[in-house]
Amino acid sequence: MAKTQLPATMKAWVLEEFNTPYQLRDLPLPAIEDLNDLLIRVEACSYCHTDAVIAAGTVTPPTLPHIGGHEFAGTVVGLPPGKENDDDCHGYRLGDRVAVSGRGYHVCGRCRECQDPSPPLPDPPGFSVFCPLSGAGLGCHNPGGFREYAIVDARQLALIPDELTATEVAPLMCAGLTMFAAIAKCELSPGHRVGIMGCGGGLGHLGLQFASRMGLKTTGVDVAPRALQLARELETGATIIDASKETAKEVKQRMGEEDGWKLPSEMGLDVVFILPDTQKAFEYGVELVRDGGRVVVVSFPSDGFHVSAIDLVFRRIKLEGTLIGSNRAMRDMFDFCKKHGVRARKSEYPFGKLNELVQDYHAGAPGKLVLKMDMHE
């Protein structure tokens, strides 16, 4: 593909103060300064809970002013110096449609994590999305996708399958990849019972689809009417529970009757994924797990969670956290989405409506909210 003439400036949404609306600014087009980097024209950027806590300054606050957005997709429009004639950088060329996960930006390649990448589905030695020297990645510590053009590391990308649009891919770059990797790390087999607390949210409704299509007996739990409605509309075959109407004990007892277990310790989920950041949701999820089961924490409230030693010692509950997935997991996820029809339920907003999108997010809009760059007000 021939190189196109690029503008000298671009529009970008900038966070200038915490807990304030984003400001739309004219900024210089970012320049490629690293031989691993590419310039992309952003086509879609999805909004995530992490974007909300960063904008509030409560978790890993970036230096202000800051351009957020850590799950996005676009088209390669610029290669690093010296690569223009080769038309190739780490296998990517001008015109390629690429998916960008915010983690893994400028990894060192030498630290313990990079040399022995964390599971599940780890990348080859020399690269890890969890490299501690890469910081919190694009959209978190470094400028992200809430802009018309962005600098990305070619080593953190994946080609977008022809079957998927940019607005379908963007929500998968954090929410989808996090849930896909979280389920993969548990090494479950068809028939195992899993639960998803917060099943109607951005991560939750994707987790419902992944888990059910993997053949797992899936239970989704939520309390918000709009979230519950979305979860039921997915028609995944999962059991959807309104936690405001049924106790965890009642739900667990019903599972035991279905599975033929008689002792309370035998009943319940093999694994539960905790997505909400409330203590009440955490405790409900833990109670649903059978003795010896597993609790996987995905959320990160600033005050943390209170964990009962009784659950850890006498019930032998295993507790662990999870974050994002590797590049290998990203590619596997795309294959799975193509094969099984997994798609995010999303609402699309024109580029000029980011602050309206944020308001809807805080008002409890279910599914994923996506900024689409070629939509105009």
C-alpha cells in the first residue's frame, strides 16, 4: 500500500484534571521515535472500567494532561524511520487493520517476566504483556486511543480478522481478552460449573458467551435490571440470577440438587469470577463456590476486599487475581470469536460524544460503549 499524506495535527480527547470532563484539543500528529513503533489511524476505541478509575485518579494515576483509552483498533498509516522502503515492521504493513491491547507497550525483553512469561497461553520468551518496565501501558500511563492517530508498539498487536469490524474488536482488547484469558487459566473442562458476578457488564456479558460456548455450566449473577436484561437476551443457555431476589445459599442448593450432591460442601461452582468492586458481590460469589473451589478476582476496588480466613482454611477456597491476556491469547480469542460468534453488545458514539459516553457509563449502561471515529455528530 502506498504511503498517504498525513495531516500535521489531529483531534484528541485530553484529561486535564481528574474528575472533570475530557477536553477536545488540536494536537500535533505524534511522531514515531522507536523502531518498534507504528502510527495508526484509530477507528474505534472502547470505554472500560479502568478508564473510569484513571479519570478519577484513584488507581495508577497518570501524569496530566493525559489521553486515555486502552482498548482500541485502527489502520497502520506510518512505519518507523528506515522501514518505509521495506514496507514492513514486525510483519505489519501500511494498510493493515490492527487490534491494540493497552498492555505490552515497550517491554524490556530482559526481565524475569519477559524471559518466562506468565500463563495462561504465554508468549515466547522475550516478550510479556506484564513486563514491569512497560508501566500500565497505552491509555493508562502512556497516551491511548481517544484520538484520531496513535503510536503503538508493533509487538503488542494482532491483525484484525476479516470477519470482525473495528467496533467489534475494540471491546475485545481489554474486556474480552481479560475474560478469555481468565477462563483459560483455570483449565476447565466441559461440564464444570462457573459463575460470573456482574454478568451484564462489559466483561461479564463477554464472559458469559465465552464460558457457555466452551461447554461450561455457566451461572451469571447481577442486580441491575438493565444488566440482567442484557444477560438474558444473549441466549447463551446460562442460568441468570438476580442476586437481589435469591440468596447465594438458595442458588447453591439448587445446583446441588441438579448435580445430585447431598452435602453442602459438595454443592456449588468450581470457579467464580468476581467482576464488581463491592464487598457484597465478593461475598455472594465466594458463597456460591464449592469447598475446594476457586475464586478469580478481576476487579480492583481501592479499599480491596475482606477475605474470610474460614473460607481459605476450612473451606479450602483458592483465591487469585487476573489481569489481561498475552498476544497468543489474543489470537486464540479471535479464532474462538469467529468460530462461535462471540460479539460484544455495544452502543456506538460519534467521536465528538466522548463525555456523553462517559455519562452513560456512570449511569449504568450495560454492555460496552464504543467511540467510533468515522461517526459525526
